[in-house]
Amino acid sequence: MRKKIAAANWKMNLTIQEGKELVNSILNEIQSIPEGKELIFAVPFPYITEIETQLKGHQNTSVAAQNISNLKAGAYTGEVCGFMLQSIATKYVIIGHSERRMYFHETNEVTKSKVDLALEYKISPLFCCGEPLEIRESGSQNEFVYKQVEESLFHLDAENIQKVVIAYEPIWAIGTGLTASSEQAQEMHAAIRNLLSSKYGHNVAENISILYGGSVKANNAAELFAMKDVDGGLVGGASLDAHEFAAIVKAL
């Protein structure tokens, strides 16, 4: 049975003290996370260990890194690699976020390398895919997303693909004021799951969590999460507000 997940992506925000206070406020509001569900905080690199320590004793909560190098080790100043993240017990890492693709020109080949290195070091990829506005308007969004998934993930065997969490983020609905309807989200999530099924079979596809990442908020989370193939959310801006994000978590 696939997990229902609420993942907070802090991006490049908050001091460590602000972050710890935010986590504390969220945990106080939600009290506990039941089995079959998971709360993930994707925090800046310097905060990983402290937030992991803060979450000790809180079941079904985890920390994610926001990025991983596509290089294994060596003279690459400023990079953070897989064995470093493994050494501090990082459970998840975001790979292929639209901002990484846009601002740092990450290709499907680069994200493929990152997926492989994450899995080598026992870290579960939180793999992002999604189309920009011009692709959505042209009606070719499925083909665009299929290519991202196929080129970065379809070299994996059935065992390893089930260690990946997929996050569909329609780029045109992130910070633009435009919002994908629940039906649009479900349509793409179902298309991704059908694509996985065609490659790995129905049982494997049904075991992979697919999150929605397009401006999830407290007022639309319950409706989105009620969709058959939407298994939770990768939440950006709303995850920086304790009350707002706690309401999203409760909507799981």
C-alpha cells in the first residue's frame, strides 16, 4: 500500500531558529502522524542534522535534502554528495525540482545520475516532473512529462523504482496565481501511474506514491488529496506557515 505524504519544501528560506520554531509549531498542531502516512521536511543543507534531532520520537516524520550532486566525490567545491547525506542519515532527497531545471539547467540525464547516486547511498529520491505553461497550452503535457520520467527513471528495476516518490508539479501553477484543478491534477497523476504500469506492471505502479506540487494550500488540499491517484503534496510557500501547513497535513 503506497504512503500518503505531506512534504514541506523550505527552499532557501528561514534561519535555523525560525525553522526549529516552525517545526515545533507544526508538530504541536498535528500531534501525531498515523501509520501509512508520512510528514517530510525538505530543509537547507546546514539544518538537516538539527531538524532530524528535533524529529526524534515523532513517528512517521523524516527529513529530506533539497538537492544532491550528480558527482560521486572529489574536487567540486560547494557540492554535497550522496555519501555525505547518507552519513547524516538523510532519508529523502528532492531531485529534478523545476527550479533546479530552470535556474541550474539540470537535464534529464543529470537527474538520472542523481537518482542513481541517491539510491546507491540508500536515500529515496523525491523525483519532480512537470510542464511549463507553453507545453500545457499546446496540449502536449503528457508527452513532456513522460519523457522526464522515462529518461530519468525507466532504467531502474522494479525493486528500485518503488523506492522513488514522484512529485508532479505543473510549473505554470507555481507562484503564478494560476491553479490546476483537482481534475487536472488527477488526470496527470493517473497518466503517470499508467505509464509506470506499462513499464513495471500494475502492482508496482500501485505501490508508488505520486505527490502533487502546484500551489497546494489549506483551502484546496482536501479536495486534491481526495483524488484517486494523488497521494499527498510537495508544498512550497504554504509550508512556511505553521497553521497553513498543519491544515494541509491534516487533509491527508
